[in-house]
Amino acid sequence: MWTGSVGFGLVQIAVKLYPRERTNDLAFHQVDKRDGALIGYERVNKATQKPVAWGDIAKGYELHKGQFVIVTDDDFEKANVAASQTIEIQDFVAATEIPVEYFDRPYFILPDKRGAKAYGVMRDAMAKKGLAALGYVVLRTRQHLCAVVPEGDLLVLELLRFAHELKPAREVASGMTGAAKASPKEIELAEQLIDRMVVDWDPAKYKDSYRDDLLAAIRHKAATGSLEPRNVPAAARTQAIDLVSLLEKSVANAKGSKARMPAATKKRAKRKAA
């Protein structure tokens, strides 16, 4: 989807960018609820009221009221050729220092034959130091902040949100009505419960069960013509909650018989000790 280079210092690595996401959404269409017929989408010239073919549709920027400038894909690149063809590395930071809320979308970065050697050198040096490279990349019509991170034999590009695209936590926290104070006993029980639920990271363990539930419900409605609520949760408690009692029961029911440390945490602890 993008061909260019990764530049850091005077080094330019020829690469290609490939989407990493897989779409798993169910496809829905707009239909007339009276008879189930598909709703059409007609592209019409508002001046002549005549249909417009896809090939005649272009992007237009309204420079002044009613005055549009037609912008082509070439124009987006010509606006800044270097920016549109290069992932220019600005800084390196510890990979663990980037807050999760900044991550937006992942891509694979693969080298072409000219860049294979430099690609490997950059990947291995970053992996050894546990670093992520911060830079800029232009995709389609806008510039993004990005992080380049080593993952096994590959480099992965993560599109990041800019700081101005996120609300500061203090803005939201300021609207909270009163700060709840936890007792030492509640904190101790919460720590015990968390310790018993700690596992090593295994993304394959987690499945999109709601998609399957939704598809099953759709098929049931197609067969019967109706659909009753499924998997309805118990009614919310209205009386005061005994948090200590709930935590004690949760700790007793936790799967782990005792606290454990994930493998990654053990490795970090050993490195610190060394």
C-alpha cells in the first residue's frame, strides 16, 4: 500500500508498507424495512441533476465559498515529496514508555532487496536496546506520528495519535464527584485477586465471541422471524455493596492457587538482578 524508505541519520532503508489488520466484521447493507429491498446510492451532479460515473468523481477542496480546487493523488505527493515517500525517524524512546492510548493502527514494514542489510542492522540494534523509533509518515492524505518497533525478524510500524488528539486525563478526572478512598484491607484483597489472575501474554486465547453470537442471532431471526433477548445479565444491585466480602469470594474462586509471575516479568527481574 506504500513504497518508500525509512530514514534515520544519513541511512535510508528502502521498504514497503503492508496492512497488518484483518477485518472480521459482519457486512450489513442499508435496506427498506418495509420490504427488505436494498437502498441505492445515486451519485448526482447537483447543478445538472444528472448521474456521475465513478471515473468522473474527484476530490475537491473548497478554497472560497462555492470555489473548488480539484486535487489529484499526484497533488498530495507533490505537496511534499520527501514527506510522502519517507518515514523520517526523529527520536528513539524506550518502547515501554509509549502510553497505550497513543497506539492507533499497525502495519508491517518489509525491506526490498536494496534495503535488506540496513533493515536488519536497524532492527537488531533497536531490539537489543529495547527501543522504538518515533517519526512521521504520510499515508493517503495526511501526516501521522508513528513508532517503528522491532518484532522478531520484522519491523512493525504503529500509527500513533498526536497529543492534541487525546483529552488529558486531568480534564476528565476533574469532573468526578468526590474521590473514593479504598481501605488497606480492600487494597490487599484486590492485589491478591490480581496476582491470581496474572498469566503470560497469549493473544490467541482471546476470541471475538460477540460476532459469533450476533451471527447466530441473525440466523435464528431468519429462521423464526423473531428474536428474544439472549444472555441477559442479572439485575444490577441497588443496595450498598460489601466490597470486602465480594473481593474475598473472588479471591477464593480465582483459578490460580497462588500468585505467579509471568515469564516476561521474570526475565526483566533477572536482568535487573544481573
